[in-house]
Amino acid sequence: MGIEFEIKPFNALSAAELYDILLLRAEVFVVEQNCVYQDIDGKDSKALHLIGTTDDKIIAYSRLFAPGDYYDNASIGRVVISPAYRDRKWGHDLMRTSIAAVAEQYNTSAITIMAQLYLKGFYEGHGFVQDGEPFLEDGIPHIMMHRI
């Protein structure tokens, strides 16, 4: 079975969907990466939420921001695939769908992201280029990247 994507504004998320999204984000960004940080940052209500499911389970996710809501350009963040499904390379489907959704929802191709440094090559494969020097964010090396 493949992966299916759906975009929802914050207010359209069910309690169960929000719970599963936050569980996935915590599983990867807090537990797997051993990083104590404030994932619930007050920005989810502004974002569109791209949800990837297979077998009725949320296994992929990103949040999308309009230009000016996070950066001057549109933005994609909290990009995550469940560890149990990474071997299927659905992260590429997630990014392609996220980029297409930004173009469709916000009528722009200009996107700014804050990427974990070790994923630089992954994002370069989707047309992003590094902008500036690496820096630490919550103890993890990051870089700013943009796509025009």
C-alpha cells in the first residue's frame, strides 16, 4: 500500500489527528534525536498541516506557512517520517507534495526552511540551496535553506 496525503488547516484537525501528529513529532524530534525542546510552539494554528497516511495511520507530516507567517517566504517545517517507514523513501514524496502544496495554497515557489545539517543533501535534491553558515538550534546543527 502507498502513502496518501491530505492538507488541513488547524481547525479542521480532529483531536485524534492532532494527537497522532504530536505523537509522531515527539517520537522523532524529542525521543529519537534525544533533544528536549518545545515542539508545541504556538505556531500550529497558523499552519496548514500536510498529513501522510498509510493503512489509516499517520506516518508522515509537515506544516506549511504562508509568506510572512514564519519567514518572508513561505515555509515548510516539522518535516517528519515515522522511523518504521523510512525505508520506503516516502520522505521524497512528502517533500514533493509539500512544495506543490505551497505553490497551490500560497501561489509562490519561494520557500525558506531551517534544515538539520545532516539532511542538507536531501533538501538539495528538492531544489533547496544553503543560505548562510551552520548554527545550533536546540543543540542540533542546522542551516537555513531556500528554494526559488
